[in-house]
Amino acid sequence: MTAQAGDADVIVVGAGPAGSTTAYYLARSGLDVLLLEKASFPRDKVCGDGLTPRAVRQLVRMGVDTSGPGWIRNKGLRIVGGGMRLHLPWPDLVSYPGYGLVRTRLDFDHLLARHAAAAGARLMQRTKVSGPVVDEATGRVVGVRATPLGENGRSAGAAVTYRAPLVVAADGTSSRMATALDIHKRDDRPMGVAVRTYFKSPRHDDDWMESWLELWATNDRGGRDLLPGYGWIFGAGDGTSNVGLGITNTSKAFGRVDYKDLLRRWVAETPAEWGFIEENQVGEIRSAALPMGFNRQPHYSRGLLLVGDAGGMVNPFNGEGIDYAMEAASTAAMVIADALSRDADTARERVLEGYPAALKREHGGYFTLGRIFLRLIGDPRIMKIATNHGLPRPWLMKFTLKLLANLTDHRDQDVYDRVINAMTRLAPAA
């Protein structure tokens, strides 16, 4: 038999940036929020640890103090490729702060979870959610089934049912909650892979985020192809640098490349004084999937809302996911609060159906442009042309930085903003 637990207004599954941000805003709205997390904090997550000004804006809006220890502020992006090193400061915009940040996910996720709990969310760690509870009469999700876990990660008690009229799936790329409702990944949307490790390095306090545009793989003809992706070096400020690479599946080489070996070969070419050698490596090389361009839809169905990686909310242009997860979380929380204020079921549903519509309005056209971009650079010839001929033109790289990082103003626009915003409006929604 399943034990019965107390009810909540909303259940949020997963306490990563998407889940914790959703829980924070819901709790601030006065709702009773149950935030369930499989692991216990602090816990790691494969990521570059870099936060662009778009993500920083979300932290500012949540009242997160980013001035203390553990936060490394950066000026912009240093691009390396085509024999050049180009410094691109973050654009001076009305809409976003003029700086980025780096903070390890070990700290970052824990901080956001605590922030949600401080706002009133009930955080339950070591709670493994196995799937949704679906009302047989209506077909709606009315709760979740969960099992408490011990420190060893194994079951430590009887299964429990938690009930709520709405559930938020922030349970990552594989999302048991979404797949249980037959909301599966779309094969026509891009996927990526991120591979990273840490090295003790004198570069740990670098105030620029660094990207290398030349990652090479051996092709079927014995030659080398330029892969659609980039390597990164982000100083973590704690004596280590986060060093990794991201590749998308738009290349024919995707799937046959040993990405961990590719990372080893790439860092072996870096200057010796940086210290990217096996003796200085901290932890193992780990990898994770990057679900891009809304690759799982619909984002709302029968009482379940998808947020973050569960809904494929990674930017196809650059592999960022945290900022879009937090933005979607804010939107989801607002929609949920509005919906739960309505008395009639039909009125609630109309409000909830506005969630995926809002996401498409905000990011649909931009993500479509990102998919087109990935198809283009999946051809190594185009990738090579872009690297060799784009970098020598600073005006083009300034435009590219704004496009790839999705950093534009809608009020005090310059010519780059107007072009990018027009392209986004004209592109079909993802």
C-alpha cells in the first residue's frame, strides 16, 4: 500500500535552477509549494558554470546577493580561433546587467534551493519521484508518487503519494513526469552534449569567459573536420578552472566521436603554464545531454507544466540553459498563481494554456533561428568559413555575440538589436 502524505497547492519535481526558481516565485505568491529533490545538497551537475547577463538578470530579480564569496564577475567573452584572440565585452544594454558571473553548480543549485526554502517552499531532499498520479476519471495529473531515499541512494521507506492540483516537472532531460504523459522528445530538434572537468590552474580568477571555436574530429577520409561547437575555459575563482566543450548533433561526426578523448586532446594543446594536465585535474571528466530548442512539447498538459531541461529549454545558439530555465520558471509561477485564483475549472484551464503560448512568444522565433544556425554550422565547410572570416571583423563579432547570447534591447535599440529582433519576430515559433 502507498502511504498518504499531506497536500500542497503545487508540487515541483526537481530542485535545479528551474525547479527552485519556480518554487521561489510560487511561495512568494503565497502558495503552499512542495519542492521534491532526488539528491541531497550540495550536489553537482555537469555544466560550464558560466552565467551570461541574461541569467544575472534573473538572479537580480530574485534578490540573490551575488557580491559575496564564490561569485566571479566577468567582463565578457574572449574568442579564440582562426589564429586570433578577440575580446568582446558584454553589450551595454538597458535590459540586462553589463556583467556575467561564474559559480559552480555545486554551490549555485544549493543556493537557489535555500532561496526557495527561505521564501516558504517546503524542500524535501532525498525524495525520488517515480511518476505522476493521474485521476482516472479526468485524466489529469493530481499528484506524484515518491520514495524517500537514504544516504546511500537506496529506498529508505514506504512509497508516498503527494497530491496537488498542479505539478511542475523540472526533473531534467529524461523527465519521468513528461514521458509518463507521453510527452516525448522531438527528433526534429537539436541535441547537444557537454563534457567538462576542473583543473587547478592560475587562470582560476580570469575575468573573461573564454571560448575556443576550433574543435577537430577525424573524418571518414582520414582528414579532419571542424565540429559545430566550442571549448570553454571559465575560471571558478576557487583555484580551479572549469574546462569543457559542447558539441551538437547536427554534425555527421556526432555519435562517433569520443568526446572525453576530444577534451583531453584539446587541453593538451593549451599552454603548459595554464596547468591543464592530469596531475592538476580535479574530479573526473563528466558529460551530460543538452536538450535544445523546445525539443519536448507541449509545455503544459493535463495539470503538468514543463520547465527547464524537461521542456528542452536550452539555447541552440550557445548551449545555455540556466537563464531560460529561470525565465520559464518565472512565467510558469505567474501563470499558476493566476490559474489557481480562478474558481471555475474551465477558467483555470484557459489560463494554464497560456503558459506554452507565452514561451513561444518569448523564445519561439529565436529558437527557430538557432535550429537553422546549427544546421548550417553542422557542415564543417561553413564552420570553417565562419571561423576564418568572421573573427577578423569586430563589427560582425559584436553582432554575433548579441545574437548567440540573446542580448538585445527592445526599447533603446541599436542597429544590431533591430536586426536581431526583426529576425526573431519573423521566424516561425519553435
